[in-house]
Amino acid sequence: MNVNLAERAHNHNWNLDPIVRSLLDTDFYKLLMLQFIWKNFPRVHVTSETTNRTVSVRLADHVPLSALREQMEYVRRLRFRKSELIWLAGNTFYGTRTIFEPAFLDWLEHDFRLSDYELTEQDGQIVLRFSGVWTEVTMWEIYGLALLSEMKTRAALSQLSELELDVLYARAKTRLWDKIEKLRQVPQVRISEFGTRRRHSFLWQEYVVTAMRAGIGESLSGTSNTYLAYKHDLEAMGTNAHELPMVMAALSNSDKELHQSQYQVLELWQKSYGGELLILLPDTFGTTQFLQGAPDWVADWTGQRCDSKDPFVAGDEYIAWLMSRGRDARRKRFIASDGLDVDEILSLQSYFEGRIRFSAGWGTLLTNDFRGCHPRGEHDLEPISLVCKIVAVEGRPAVKLSDNAHKATGPADEIARYRRVFQSVAVEGAAVVV
């Protein structure tokens, strides 16, 4: 990919470089989840909201609301292209060619719309709030986060001269190459690029993905960005996220239903998908309690993704649980995806090699690692922790407990109730960086 990133950044043109340029410019799991929601919960109403967990960075001081609204409206006008729908219908994903139903693709073409939104400023932070039918709200998550992240980037880039931009990207490319060189020494490692939501920019993410493919070859399993997978003939990677059990839990009418909801959502999921798409994400209400209470059939799923617990601890716990259920862990997959960088990825690979099929979902510190690259020594291009979570379902509050109390979301009284029902202890894990 031969793009002059410094020149492009210096001469940004919204028509040439909209931040989100296709509805496929999202994580692949959002499309899988959208089909699941369309099939099982077509009339459920939800509300989601963005949060900047890096409160020291006042986004509203850097990003004009009018410019953000312009980008939001551009995204709302986008529609799935014929060529994109043909690719979704005919491509093989995780070894399966019929992963998306014809009726769903027809709905995407003719009826899919994004919900309306509220754009406000609160205490120096920009808050995006989306309310409506779940099928119209869910896709905003990645679009909204990518917009906020890149608008922060563009605000910082606008302060630099073209020479300074050259220096910035030269340093960032050197840092990326240093990471690639380390990975080349361990060809058995498997990495999926997971960096869409907090990327530096679309163009930089595309540069990173193409550089990774050239640099580490088959060690790059693919990308979670569906548009980049489509454009560059890569595997589209991703399964499911916390949003599903959060909504299922909020719809429960008793404590017993609440506790069982974390397994009921898996029963529904496996009616739609199989094989490598049967990846557990057990930390929504606490991994340990999830595994302890899981029905035996859950152990037949293909693997587990760890998103908030120390991955060394979580992997050992999963392996021990599989052994207690009479399953061979060496045939299962363990995916770490929480704030990883190259050294931890390689340490995890070494630790789990021969015990379980380890792979890494590498996100922000792959597609937005400009730490120490600023030509003036400033920090305004360093990544921040932006999230977009479900906050209400049919008027009821939604809760996520997580394995790291720093990542818990929801009203304090509901968090306390969920901890009681799930017997999930609040553990203060590592500080959330990205």
C-alpha cells in the first residue's frame, strides 16, 4: 500500500477521506450479532452510550461537535453496496459459506437503518447516545468509537507541519517494524488485528494490516475489520461480545432468570452458528462463577476469549476447567484480547504452547501506538480508552460486571444486585489503559 500518510493528513479532504467510508467498516462480530439480533430480538428497544474512561483527556476541547455531527450524518446516509452484499453471501467465513442467511442480506439491502442519536457535551467529554430498536442501535458502537478516535487524531495532526507529520509517521512505522521483527522470530504465533474501534485513523489501520501481512505472513490470521477483509482478501475475524448477555440479563424477570441468562444466550447463539464461532466470552458477569455453574455442553464449545482478566490466570483457569469436564484443552482455542502489546503476546504464546491453541486479538496498541512518536514530545496522539456500552433495555438498566472492577458499568445498586445474584466478587484488576 503506497500512501503518503503525512501528505494525506496535511491535506485532509472530507470527500476523499471520510472517517467511516463503508458500512462494512466495522468489526465482523457486529454483523454476526446483528443477524442474531434480527432473528431473535427484532423488536427489543435499547439505549447505548459512549464513555471516555481516560477522563484526563477532555475530548470536547479538541473535537468540534458540528464536525462530528457532519460525520455522523454521513454514516447515517451510507448503505450496503451490492458488491459488499455479494461478498457477504458468497465468501467463506470460518470454513462456512452460508453464514449469512439470504433473508438477512435482503433486509440489510432494503430495510437496515441506523437509529437517531443524541450528541452532547458533559464535563468536557463528548457523549454519543443511541436509542431505538436494537437492530438500529447495535451497529453504532464501532462507527461512533471510530469517529471519536479519528477526530481526536485529526485535531492533533492539524497542529503539525508537513515535516513534523513526516517525522511522526516515520517514528510510528519504525515502532511497527520493531514489533513485526519480534513476531517474525516466533512464526507459530497467531494474531488477529482487532484495532478498529480505537484506531489512529482508517488509513493508518489499513497501512498496519498490509504491513503485518507482508511482515509476518501466515502468523496474521486476519482482521476484525470487515471492510479491510473485503478489500484485501483477508479472513474476517470475530464472534460475539458482552452486549448479548447484557441485554439478555436485563430482560430477565427474576434473580433465577438473571443467573441463567448467561447460558441461555449461548443456547440461542449455537442455533445460528457453530465451529470456530462457538467462542465463549465468560467475563460479562465474572469468569469464575460462569465456569463453575456452566452446563456440561458449554465445554463442547470451541474456545474462550479473555477480555478483562489476567490472561495467564484466565488461560490456566480455562484449561483446568476443561480437564475437570473431561475435555482435551489442546483441541480448544484461547484468545487473549485485552490491551495487548507484542511482548505480552509472545510471553503468552510461550506460556500456553502445547497446552491450548493460543491466539491474540491485538487492538489499540497495534493500530494506535503513537506513544513517544510526537515530534514535539506532546501526548495528544496517544490512545485513550473509549467504549460504547448498552445502558438500558426496554427501560431497564443494563449491567456489566467484568473480571476487572474498573470495567464495570451500570448503576451502583444494580451492580450490587448482579454481584449478589452471580456471586461475583469485585476484583480491582489492572488500570485500564486502552
